Amino acid sequence: MEEKQRYHRLGVFVVATVAIAFAVLFILGGRNFFEPTIKFETYFGQSVAGLEIGSPVKFRGVPLGTVVEIETSGALYERDVPAEKRKGYIVVRGEVTGARERIEDWKKNLDLSVAQGLRVQTQLAGITGQQYLALDILDPKAHPPLEYGWKPEYRYIPSAPSLTGEIIAGLQKFMASLNEAEINQLGQNLNRLVVNVNAKLDQLDVAQLSSEAAGLLKDARAAVQRIDGVVAKAPIDQAVMNVSSAAGRLDKLLADPGLTRTVDNAAAFTERLRAAAEGGEIDRILKDLDEAIQRANAILADNQYDLRGIVQDLRATMDNLRTLSETAKRYPAGVLIGGPPEKVERPKKESK
């Protein structure tokens, strides 16, 4: 009886252990089996080193799914094609998981997104060297789809060269150009350059150059000393005092109540002028002035001949007054009494 209970407890323990294991597996990743998914595939004409099964699939940094398969096009689609005619692409298949709304949206708009420029690239994840699939919207004209002659098993998204691949290709081209460079010729040119430089240095008068350099340093030192003397003798303290005094007078002027009243009066005058302009008084004044000028022009136009005679009479009157003034200066009594006295001639004495 005890042995049967022991087996019974052992069976319960095994069943509970298996149930817990299934629960843990379901929590860790088993839920993906029940989530809606959509698979896609893309083709690369370059190396995808660093990309592994399980690598993330992201759209502009947002996680979408994982890489589920990496294979060559020859193994999947070109088994019956001669080796010399095979494309030699790397087929990468990914799986996008998520809510039902996301998957339905992907299924509905994937072809439109591809036409607008949706492309797949391989990018490095930080400095670890591991790569992941990055989806982004690029220029479809600059990144056309690769040519292939088979029907894709899953939804197809074209690829685009990764920045890492382009950098590596550029470095490879640079190294190839270095290999093609004429290193020996370059070394000979450098040797000739060094020999020519040494010859020119030997032709220089080092003693004279040293003497001139020493003289130049001496002149520079003397100039610096003269500048120091000028600065030391300059009335800097007096200039600072003058600036301080001017600042004090300026503060006193700004604190003067008269200046404040002037600013207030100017502001009040400006306000009244603005009010007059807005009320139409200035327009009425200008209108009245224009009418007065027009009436004056009409009067002058009608009486221009009379005004000419009046001006001539006034000119004659002024001439008479000028003559009278000169006469009054010479004969004041004659102006009041009459003309100048008659000239009396004295009798001449007879000679004995």
C-alpha cells in the first residue's frame, strides 16, 4: 500500500513538473505560436556576415519580429538552374508578429509600402558587431529591386545596400588602389625630395641666419619694452576717473525731474497729436488750409493788374520818403519851415 502511494506521489510530481515547464515555456515564448504573424523574404547581393537566425527585425528602431531563415537562392529557388547562371543571392526570411490590427495592416498595405520605397537593410547593433534587419522608407529610384526569375514563397520586400557594406566596399577599393600604386616610384621621388632639401639647407648661411634672428629678437624685445613704457606713462587712472565722472553726471542728468517732465510732455503731446490724427482734426485743418490757398489764388488772379499798380505806387512813395529823409538830414529847419535860405553875397570893399 505504501509502495502504491509512493508511485502515486511520483506520478503527481512528474505531471506537475511537466505542467510547470510548459507554463514557463509558454510565458517565455510560447505565446508567439498563438499570435498572428506575417512572413516576408528579401534578397541580398552582398555579404550578410553577423546576421543570424533570431536577429531582430526593426522598422526605424521599433521591434517588429525576428529573422527565421537565412539561405542561398541556389538552395531554395535555383536548384535546376546551371551554376554559371545562378544569381547567388542570400535569401533572408523574417517574421513580423504583434497584435491582429498590426498584422492586418501589414498584409493590406505591404505592396503599397514597397512601391513607395520600403526597403530592408542590414545594420550593426551598437559596437557588438551583431547585425539586424532594418526596414525603412528609401528612394525607390535609387534602390530598385534585384532581378530574379522565380516566384517568392512569401511576401517580397526589396533590399538596399547597408551603410556598413558600402564602407567596407569603399575600404576595399581604396586598398586595391594602394596595391596598384607605384610604391617604388613614390619612394624614389621621396628620396630625391629629401636630397634636394638637404642640398638647399647646406647652401644656406646658418651663421648669418642666426645673427639676423638674434637681431630680430633684440628689436622685438626693445619694441616690447617701449610699449611697456608708453603704457606705464599713459594717464590711465585719469581716464578712468574722467569716465567715472562722466557716468556720474549722466546719472544725475537722467535723475533730473525736468528731463522726466520733458519726456512726459513729449509723450502727452504725441498722444494728443495721435488723438487729433485719429479724430480727423488734422485732415480738417489741411482741408481748410487748402481752401484758403485756393481763395487766395483766385483773389490774386482777379486783381493782379491792380496789385501791380499798387506796387508801383508804393515804390514811388518809398523813393519820395528816401529823398525826404536825405533832405531832413541836410536841412532839418528847411523841412519844417520851407526851402533853404537864399545865399547873401557880402559887398566887396573898395580899394583906396
